[in-house]
Amino acid sequence: MNSDIQLIEQFLDHYWLSSGASNNTLGAYRSDLTLFCKWIKCPLEKVTDKIIQQYFSFRQEKKFSSATQARMLTCLRLFYHYLLKQNIVTSNPTSALHHPKLEQKLPVFLDVSEVEALLDAPNITTVFGLRDRAMLELLYSCGLRVSELINIEMQHLNLNEEYVRVVGKGGKERLLPLGDIAIDCLQNYEKESRPSLLTKGQTNSYFLTNRGSGMSRQNFFYIIKAYALQAGIDKPLSPHTLRHAFATHLVQQGADLRSVQLMLGHSDIATTQIYTHIQNMQLKSQHTKHHPRG
């Protein structure tokens, strides 16, 4: 098993250098490969496609989702491709396997009134309320991923020129325009809140915790859940929900998919097309509700 762990780490180092994958992706692949290596009863070079099929049957019995299964197969394919190039194996046992069919689940959707209630929830007379309002406004104004939001540094924002530079998946950068309300909230945060949170001296992290360190994913997840409860929103909600709201509201107002794709940082426009499905679903709902023969 120790030699397997060493191979896994070598593969992850290689994959990170070649793809610029995020820490979250690397962590998921490390977990997937570790579980796989613990389950198999033979050396990696003896693994066949039948053994891998048996492993996926085992995972299905454990109620792993089809999305998780698909990620695992992608991970194994990349891993065995690496082992093949390193002459550790003589064939790739994943080459004939197919991805499981994924269910297309529409993301949780917030309408404009719900977003406004969420954004108005923080008490902006407090240091933390100013910070939280700025984070929520920036998330919704630009459709950021939560990792992009919490990794913003001082030099990434230009409030005079009204843009923010974010680093997305694979280290890809994009410049996004800032809305007027978001700019006002960010200016208030910089003036009235952030200086009070600098308990450990200067830091490049833009959004800070009460300890003066950069905001974490977990902290912000709890923050947004608390404000959703305060705003009376009973839908399952996470930071990603505001990203979905950003894209959906743009499409509803007539933005073209290509522009939305660029703002979201999607590499494939097919990923962005889910927001047209949301719009179509809402149109159907309105037709059913209001048409005499709906």
C-alpha cells in the first residue's frame, strides 16, 4: 500500500503541473485513488476492466451518486494513463469503460425578491455586517465560485476602474465588471470594516475573519446559511446558489449565453446551457398556472 500511495502522490504532482488543477480536485482524486487501492486485492498492474467494474458495482451498493462515479472513472483513467506512460502497467483497464449516465439536476433557484432579502439580511451598522454584505454583493454581482471569492486579494480589485480579477479553475484568470451597488458595499467594507479586522497586521487577503486571517469556505458557508434562515429562505442554499442566481437572472433579462459563459468561466458552453432550461421551466410553470388550457 505504501508504494501505491507513493504512486498516487507522483501522479497528483504530475497532474497538477500539467493541468493546474485546484486543491479541491486534487483532494478528491487523492481520496478516490486511496479508496480504490485499499479495495483491490492485487497489484495495480494486475487490475483488469472486470475488477474495475466490480469496484463500481461495490460503490453503487454504497449509494455513491452517478456524478461521484463519473468523477472516479475520470480519475482512474487519468491515473492509468500516467502509469502507462511511466511503463508501470502495459495496458489501461479503463479504456473500454463508459461513464454512468448523469441525471440532469437543475440547481436551486432564487428569484430576485429572495436574492434581495438575502442581500439585505446583514446588519450593515456592524463591522461583520459590512463585510458579509460586501461578500454577498460581490458573489451575486459577478457570479463567483466561493473559492474565487475567498481567494481575492487586495490587488485583484480595482474599484475606480470597476472590475475584479479572479483566478478560476485550472488557474485561469478573468476580468469581471462590478455593479454600482457592489462597488458601494466594497468601498464601505474597505473604509469601515476591514481596518478593524486587521488584528494580525497587513495581509493580502481581502475578506477577513474576526481573527484577522483570510475567510475560509467553511466560515462563509455558515455565514450564508445563517442569513438565508434570517431572510426566511427555506430552500437548500449554499454560496453556489448566488452564482446560479446571477446566471439565471442574466439569461432571463436577455443576456446571450456566450457572454454568460465567459463571465462564469465555463470552458464548455454546454455547462452554461442549464440556465436556459431553468428559464424554460419557469415559462412552462407560468403557462400552466395562467393559461386557461394550461
